[in-house]
Amino acid sequence: MKDSGSKRDLGTGSMRDNADDKPRMELLPLDLLERVAFWYGEGALKYTDNNWRKGQPESVVIGCLLRHLSKYQKNMKDEDHAAAIVWNALALMNADTYYKDNDKVCDITGDTPWFTESKPTGNGSYNDK
């Protein structure tokens, strides 16, 4: 079990490891993330599970995000545009987090996918098994 070397007293006599440097997952709006999860599901039904991880140029993802943002600003209700904005932002965050240092991914010209020869180009969140 990992140990930070620092403990916190929970006021009941119970102790836990210090959480100062850990993400505050309990603050995530799970009710709103459910909408994003539905968006992932709709994409999976339309394209197959994790199709987006096969490689999409950053310019395409940004274009989709901006189109949904425009429709959200126009108060269009034909789709859950807010969930689509978050979905596209997470796709960009995934590429930035896991593939940023790889010169073969997500270039803004739209010519380079996140994957080469059906394999991830980095060691990111895609589980290549």
C-alpha cells in the first residue's frame, strides 16, 4: 500500500493517508458526467467502442468542438451540445496528456493521427491489449 508518510485524522479516531496532493474526485459533478457518458455511448453505437482512439487529427476535434459550441450558444436543443463540447475537450486532453511529446500525433494541420499502423503512438490511456 502506498504511503505519503503523512496521515490525516478524520475526527472519529480513524486515520487516512494525507490527500493534499491527490485529485478531489469527490468534487466531480457525477450527474453531469453522466450526460457525457451517454455521449460516449452514442458515439460507440454509431462508430464502435473507442473509435475515437483510433486516431483523429486535432483540427477535426477542434472543429467539432467549435460547431457544438456554436450550436450551444444558439440555444439549439437538437442534441446535447454541452456534453459534446465536454467530450471533444476530453479527447483533446487525452491527446495532450498522453501524446503531446510524440511528433507524430495530433498536429494542427490534420494530417497526423494519434495511431500508426493501428497501434497507439504513445503510452496513453488507450489500452492496447
